Amino acid sequence: MPVIKMAILQTAVAADKKENLSTVRRFLENIKNDKIDIAVLPEMFICPYQTSMFPAAAEEEGGGTWLALSNFAQDYGIYLAAGSVPEYDSGKIYNTGYIFDRNGKQIGKHRKIHLFDIQIKGGQHFKESDTLSPGETVTVFETEFCTMGFCICYDIRFPEIFRMMTDRGAKVIIVPGAFNMTTGPAHWEMLLRMRAVDNQVFMAGASPARNLSAGYQAWGHSMIADPWGKIIAQLDEHEGYLIAGLDLSRVDEIRNQLPLLAHRRYDLYEVTEKK
């Protein structure tokens, strides 16, 4: 079984789009000799994570940011799971992640399904629905290695969509996410490990770096969990990157030894995707 060499880029996010794209380019240039297969970017790596800034930063698919990301994938010969950006379409704005193959062709697209509208007493208040609209589809995409799943941040709290991705063949699931200083230390690692164990997949979580002067402070701590729930690579809160090998034989090994997916009681319950 193949081993996938994955890099997660935990970038610092500036107010200027061009600066953020230059940061991605700089990181990819720094790791080009590591011969990675797929690079993963954070949620809203292109602009600060503030609802008031999403409309001004939003672009249509095929716009300047999309083209830059496609070119990155082609220039470095990698798959690029490009975190998320504000996408404008028909008068609405979505929190959207694009996925490109080694030739720069878009092979996947996910619009965040569950919008982050929360009010935690004494903690975080945020309402994405002030400016964003929800996506409508569960997302998987095909690579030369395996089927992979993709969702964004708050989506990770809804286990049903992870089971749907797994049932559609995913062995790796990527989650760009900007968990905050309230939910991050409480739940970020826990949720990544839980979803890995629930579905016996590799889970890759990509956060922006923490910016103490920003209105919204990300927890950071990008990480990868294996199908047993073990953290195999993790960053702290600072800007940086990690590189790890994902041995897909580990997925099959664990599913064979502890065949929970085969032990489901379809006579009692099932999770199905509505078309």
C-alpha cells in the first residue's frame, strides 16, 4: 500500500490577499525538496476570519485566487487541498475549499455545510450566517493513492457526514479549521481523534497560525491523527508546517483487526445522504 507524503501549512493570515498568497508560495518553495504529494492549507487562509471581511475578499470560482492556487499545484507538481476562501456565486457567499491535482486541475470543491453560529457564555461569539450561505453536498475526491474526504471546521462536529465520506471510500479526511481560543483547547484534538477512530481513517486538521492582535484568534495546533486515533504530527500555535507520511496499509490493518464498519446494524439504523 502507498504512503502519502502530506504537508500541512499553518500560515499567518494578513489583511492583504496578495501577501497571503505570497506566504503560501514561500512555504511551498521551502518544502519543494521534500517531495510531498499533497499540501493542505488552513481555513480562510486568504483573509482574516471575520464575517465583515468576507464580502470584500470573496471571488468567483476561476478568479485570481483560484488561478493562483491552480498554478501552485501545477508548479510544484502536488495535490493542493486549498483550505478555504470566501466564494461569491449568484449573490451569495460561501466558505469554500478547492482541491487541485498535480496538473492544477480542480478535482474537488466543498462549501462549508454547517455555519458557525455560536454564543458561549463568557467565551466565543460568532455568527457566520451574517454573511455566509451553507453548502449542500458532502465532498470526496479521487487521487492516485485513494479516495479522500474534505470538510471545513464546524463540519467536524457532525459525525454523520464523516460516515458518509467513509462509506464513499475515504481513507483520508482533510479538515481546514480555524477553531478559536475557547473551542480549540477543549475540542480540536479530541474531535480529530474521535473522527479518526469512528471511521478508521487518517484525519488531517489545518489551522491558521495564531495572531494575538487579530479580532479572531485561531487556536493553531494543526495535526494529523492516524486510524487508531494516535497523533502522528502536530504543530504549536506559531506559523510553520509539518510533513508526515500516511501509510494507507494502516487503514486496512485496523479495519481488519477491529471491523467496526462491518459490524454496523443496518437492520436497526443507517446514515444515508439525501440527493
